[in-house]
Amino acid sequence: MILVIGGAGYIGSHYVRYAREQGEKLVVLDNLVYGHKESLPKDVPLIEGDMGDAALLDHVFTTYPIRAVVHFAAFAYVGESVIAPAKYYQNNTVATLAVLDAMVRHNVRSFIFSSSCATFGNPHYVPMDEKHPQDPINPYGESKYFVERILRAYDTAYGLRFVALRYFNAAGADPEGVIGESHDPETHLIPVIFQAAMGARANIKVFGTDYDTPDGTCIRDYIHILDIAQAHALALKRLEEGDSSDFFNLGNGQGFSVREVIAACEKACGKPVPIEEAPRRAGDPPRLIASADKAHTTLGWKPQYADIDTILQHAWSWEQNRRY
Ligand code: UFG
């Protein structure tokens, strides 16, 4: 069985659905602070609780025959992490340490970790490969970076093998429309644009129009949520075949500015989106674009939905018919 921590969240729930379709047996641990019960298939057990709770973790590891842990749970609002850093270090780093210690206690040695392009900080070059220096510029990125360092130490000390997947910007939704992105509050660019298109918000605020980019707005590499799910499955397979611990960047290698994403969303939904130019948001690097060559060659990762218009169609279709 695979223990999926944060399996009721946006990325975790898409992995659960994907892995279940591949025949994996799964159990989810989620405190439902941001996750949604409704996003889980009825036959996947949900344990509601905190990953930092050592007694609960002992209960989970003794109750279920867990062979691997796939860990998605994290607070992930970059802006909030700048003003409330302790929340991020405590949950994303310290509570993760409790998970790793429980794995060591229960002799479970395969771990897939949701890391982030936010561990890199400002780009020295793009596309960014795994050798790019890591110097995060916000506590969210640091909280993930610290776990990456801890993982190296736990591998050396306890033989806990891991794959850390550094996603760039997760986007899109399950193509069948059963699950999708639902954050409260929602701050991510694509759902906010669609909500503005539907009139659920007055407009989309463009955070910063004076960046050193061709149109002055930030550039990001958007990656489909199911392609991220596929990478997790491949990473776990690789670990279980005996490969050593490793780090991979996941993205499509193409950057889109905020203004370009707004234009592409207008095309996807056929509606105009009112824009308000606003000041920069703290903690935002100007440009993040992945080189995912290593994931392609080493993991055999083949994104199925790399095209931005497909990603946006899936996101739009979810936004119109969302169930939670
Ligand atoms: N943006 C706006 N207006 C908005 C929302 C976002 O202009 O209303 C801009 C942001 O300033 C940024 C870009 O759109 O330039 C994308 O912003 P998102 O909030 O959608 O995503 P981030 O780039 O902040 O994503 C980052 C990291 C991810 C990480 C994620 C966690 O790139 O690795 O934060 O939420 F997982």
C-alpha cells in the first residue's frame, strides 16, 4: 500500500486518482485544512489528522501494510509565507520531519517528495536544470529546500531513499472533470483569471508590470496536474526497482507571462477578462522555466498535456462545473 500524505489536496488528489487507476492500493492521510474529502474515490481510506502527530503516524504504519510514502501535504501560498514564515517552517519542514522519523521507525524506506521550483529563487539562467543553484527567496521555497537537505541526510544516515520532484507551476484539472483545483482562498493565476471571466471576481490583478521580461509581467512554466501525477508514479517505480535517491525538475520548458496566460484564458473561455495593474507581490521571481530533460531521460517521463491551451481547457471546464 502507498501512504499518500496530503492526498485530498489539489495535486495529491490527482495522484490518488491516477495511481488507483493503475491498480495501486492507497491510504490517504490529510488534515483537511485545505484538502477536500469529495476529491477522493470512495474506496480509498482517508485518515483525517495531522502529519506531525507521531502517535497517529505510528497507528497508520501499524494498521496498513505501507511500502512507500508519497508526500504532498504543505502550505503553499508564497505571499503568505513571507508574512507568516513560522507557519511554513513548522508545517512544511518540521511536520515532514515527523513523517520521515515515523518511516524510519517502521522501516519504510521509499519516499516521494513534492518539492518546488521555489527552491531555486531568482534564476541565474533559464531553462533551469537540476544543477541550477538553490537560493530560495521566500519562506515557502526555503521550507521545501530544507526538506531536500534533510532527505539527503536521512538517506546517508538511515538508508531512506527518496525522489524529490520540483514542480514548476501546477495547473489544469482531471480531463474527465471529476476533480480539479479548489483552494480557499484561491490565489493561483489561472483559476483567478477564470473566476474573473465568470464575474465571480471583479477583475484579475496583474502583480507587477515592471519586471525585466518582454511584457513586464512574470513568466512561469505551467505543467498539467496529470503529468505531475504520472511523474510520481514513475519516480516510485524507479525507487522500487532499486535506483538511488535523486532530484528532478518537472515543467514543459516553455514560459508564459501573466499577460500571455490571461490572453490564452480569454481564448479558452471565449470571454474578456478585466485586468487591473497592481504592485509586485512579495516573493515572486521574475522568470521560472524548467529544463525537464533529466526527468525525460531518467524517469521516462512523457507529458501528455504539455500544450498550454489543453491545460487551460481542462481548468476552464472544471471551473464551470466544479463539484467542491
Ligand atoms: N499572479 C497575478 N495575479 C494573481 C495571481 C497570480 O499576477 O491574482 C501572478 C503571480 O504574481 C505570478 C504568476 O501570476 O507571477 C503565477 O502565480 P501563482 O500564484 O499562480 O503561482 P506561483 O508562481 O506563485 O507558484 C509558486 C511556485 C510553485 C509553488 C506555488 C505554491 O512557482 O512552485 O507557488 O503556491 F508550488
